Amino acid sequence: MASNQSGIQDWWLQRISAGIIAAYVLLLIVLLLVNGTPTAAQWQALFANNAFKAFTLLALIATFYHGLIGVLHIWPDYIKNAATRATLNALSWLAAAGYALYAVYILFGLK
């Protein structure tokens, strides 16, 4: 089980994060269909918009959290040793947090 949350709460968080990811992918598909294949300048202009950066960050965090919940539920199925499982859980949290922090740096870091 992922942390001390109930299974229902984890189930809902998976669905919410999947909805955010789907909305972001749908937005990208619509942008590509409307504008065609973007140039580098068009990508830069799109990511110059702070609202788009924020939605991108939200989608990335949702992706990281979605994967984290999944892996925290998978470890107990295959890792029976409690110490090893606890270590893998901690490493999973650290990896997800590291990815999220790196995403913030990439999107909003100093140039």
C-alpha cells in the first residue's frame, strides 16, 4: 500500500492524475492539429507562456505521482523482505521528488 493512505484514496489519486495527464495530452494534440508541426521558435513562444509552463509542470507532477502510486503498490507483490521493500519505497519517493524538482528547474530555472 502506498504510504498510510487507504486503497480507495490511492485509487482516486490515480484517476485524478490520469485525468490531468489525459487533458495535457489532449491539449498538445489539439495544438498540433491546429498549428501543424511547430518550429523551435514556436515551441519557445509556447513555453514562454507561464500558464502553459504551469500546466506542463502539473502534468509532469501528475505523471510522476501516478507512477509512484503504481510502483508503491507493485513492490509488495514481488519484494517480500520488509527492509528491502522499505528501501525501495524510499528510493521511489526520492526519485519522484527528484524528477519533480528537475522539472521545476527545467521549466522555471534561471537562464
